[in-house]
Amino acid sequence: MQHFLDFEKPIADLQARVAELRDTADSGDLNIGTEIKRLEKKSERMLDETYAKLTPWQKTQVARHPDRPHFKDYVAGFVEDFMPLAGDRAFSDDLAIIGGFGRIHGHRVLVMGHEKGDDTESRLRHNFGMAKPEGYRKAIRLMKLADRFGLPVVTLVDTPGAFPGIQAEERAQAEAIARSTQACLQLNVPIVAAIVGEGGSGGAIALSSANTVLMFEHAIYSVISPEGCASILWRTADKAADAAEAMRISASELKKLGVVDRVIPEPVGGAHRQPAEAIETLGKALNEELRKLAGVPGEKLRLSRRAKFLDMGK
């Protein structure tokens, strides 16, 4: 069953009406095909108009949609010969971050990213994409491997943030995030990051300090969640919509600010409605960016990446 968001209720009602008419047509001799087509066109037009003017808070809801493609879907869609690598060689294997070697449109790469899971069991297993210190230490280990073998790094970011539990703090969560960010900035190979859903806080920047940062049209990228920001500024999460507006978390705003380099269009109604199309579009975009960075000397890649992030906000 398709999951509709709150602001999609008029579209949901219209599509429910179409479904009822289809049942009527199938069960009798009534010829109501013309009315069904009219309502279908109206539904498509309403969906197009709604998604053309989403507010930042509505984009937040879309970015969190449970049916949105996840890391494993992207790997299945455009990564060939994927060979996963596990563990941080210090504590354990954190399944909130998955990584390994593979090929994207012929490019030999290290690809890694956050995995949220798509049902209750897998979400618990992957901790909803919220990595612990061992997850970021695994990311560091894999990035160093890629650097050693001269392979580009591709990261897919989709996390509400790093895991905030006491166990993570006991194992130096902040230090692990900082080291992972540092590892991104020190690479002598190309690194391309894509914000495919939520890009939350340091948990996102630890994998996205890249030469090129792509971002899906309806993804979000921010230093804190809208609810967290509202709780700090207004002492209530009910102001989350106002916080989302003020924080400028949408792809179009971040492109203007120079935080992201390229906005990837999504199918009408979001990536969750046409996941195969969204996955294919991202795969092609990654191929284009990897081609641009191929052959650039390692020192130049590293220095330009560092300068890019140091210049932000000037």
C-alpha cells in the first residue's frame, strides 16, 4: 500500500476515488473509462503542482519517506561486482554504514553509505542509519584502503545524524566523526558524495567532505534536524516547520550557498514514487562526476577539496 504524506491528502483522496471507479468498472457493465482518465490526469496535475512548490518542512517529510530508495537499492541498481568489507578492526562492525569495492559504469570505486533499513527488523539491525563510532572508524579504514589502491570514493549519505546514545559517547563519538571528516579531506583520490535522503549533522559531514557533493532535489542537508533546532530556539518541536524554513536546508538553497555542487532532479512526486528512475539518474550523475575528476593529480584534488570547505561562509 502506498504511503501518503500529510500534505498529499487531496492526491490520496483523488487516487482512492479512481480506485473505486476501477472496481465499479471491473464488476459491472458501466463504461466509466472517460471519467477515470479525467481523474487520473487531474491527479497527475495535482501531484506535479504540489511537488513544484514544496516548503522546506514538506521536503523534510519527503526526504524521510519510508519508501525512498536506500543504500542497498542504489548498490543493486548501479554498482557492479560489489564486494562488502566489514568491521573497524577495533571494536565491531556497525551496519548503519555499509561499504565495499565495486564498479559504477565501469569506474572501479570504493562505495559506502548509510543504510536505514526498510522494515522493522532491518531498521533495528541498521540502527535507522545512525552510525556509532565503530561505523565511522570503519569508514576511515575503507577510505584509507581506497587511497592506497588509487580508487575513487563514492559516498551515499542518508542519516538523521550520528547515534546519540551513551555507548557511543563512551567510545568517543565526536572524535570518530572528526577523524572521518579529516580522512575525507586528506584523500589523494577523488571523492564524490551524494545526499540521497537526510543529511543530518556531523553524521553526514563525516562522509560528505567531498570534491563534488550531489544532492537529490527533495533531500535535506543541515547541521541539526528541524525538530532539534526548534527545541533549542523555541523550546518546542512544534515550530519545526519554522525552523526548516529558517535553516535553508533544501537543495536549491544549499546550491546557492555553495554547500552542494549539483542538484539531481527526482521523478515527479519524489524518488519513492519511481525508485528505479531515481536510482538510474543518480548512477548517471555519479558517472559524469567521476569522469570529470579522473586524471586530476592527487595533490590538486586534496588541496582544492580543503580550500572548498575552508571558503564556505566567506
